[in-house]
Amino acid sequence: MMEERLKYQKNYNQYMNQKIKEADKIFESINKDLSKKYKGKMVAIDTDSGNYFLGDSALDAYNKAIKKYPRKQFVFKRIGFNVPYFAGAI
């Protein structure tokens, strides 16, 4: 049982890593243009379609995204930045 769970977890991690890489490519193609007008906004990216949804927060972007794709997983990025969130001291 434990071996099956570990196998599932490894496959899921590989799947999600691939989705994140695909989202990074989509983000790279849209970030420069969008950052002029939407810097600091959040974007929810659907890697299967290449569509993305902008919002003031991750929740706002997510709510817009699930209206079109209610059963999808999304990758979130912040327009104009390399990471969506930062925690810690500068």
C-alpha cells in the first residue's frame, strides 16, 4: 500500500512539475506585454488551453477562471514579478 502511494505521489509530482513548466512558458510570452498595464495583478493560467485570467488577487483570478473551466487546475503568477508571493525579510 505504501509503495503504491509513493508511486502515485512521484507521478503526481512529475505531472505538476510539467504543468508548472508549461505555465512558465505561457507566462514568459504574456508577462512583458501585460506588465505595462497590469503589473502586480495575479494571473491564473490553464496550461491545457493556454488561456489565462487576470485578477486583483489569486482568488479573483481563480473565480474568473473556474467560470470557463470549472474542473481545471491552474498555475498562478504575478504580472511583472518572478514569484507570485514573498514571505520573509528583505
